Amino acid sequence: CPVNITKFQNWVDKEHVFDFLAGLTLEYDQTRSQILGRDLFLSLRQVYAYVQKEESRRIAMMLSNTQDTSTLVANPTRKAKETMGRDQIKCDHCGKTRHTKETCCKVHGRPI
């Protein structure tokens, strides 16, 4: 019966999402709670993109926290050099700049 097949597939998809979320480390506990607390249940692809976006945000925050702020004040062109470096990064999948295939929305979907 097509209705039962659809229900079963939705159940399997939810189980995959739960398995993925259960495998995350404790540092992603808040992210896990945010995903599970949503009214609309996300697909595995959407959940993966959401977690990946959170990981990228954390990495960026760690990098900005480890930089000496006095260096940025003493050398204001450093920020411009960092921006130029990001412009030189190019995606192997879509060919656009400022991201890689690992974070490409055309491969992983847009995070919600």
C-alpha cells in the first residue's frame, strides 16, 4: 500500500536523523536541542547542513578569539588581507568563490 510505504519511509528517515544526532559530541548538545525542538522535522540532509553551519561558526569564533586584538589595531590592513584570502578560495563543484565543495549549498543544501 503506497500510504504505508510513505509512512515507513518517513519513519526510516527520522531514525537516520536520530542516529546522526545521537552520534554528535556533547559540545553539540544545544544544536541537537534546537533541531529536535523545531515544529517541522528536518531531513537528514538539512540536519547535516545545520550542524555543519554550526561547526563552521564555532571554528570562526575560535579563530577570532585566539587572535591578538592589539595586532589588529596595530596593523589595520591585516583584515583586508584575510578578506582577500577568502576571495581566492574557489569551490570545485560550482566554481564560485569564498567557499569550498565541503560547504557548497548546491551539494549540501541551504541551512535553515
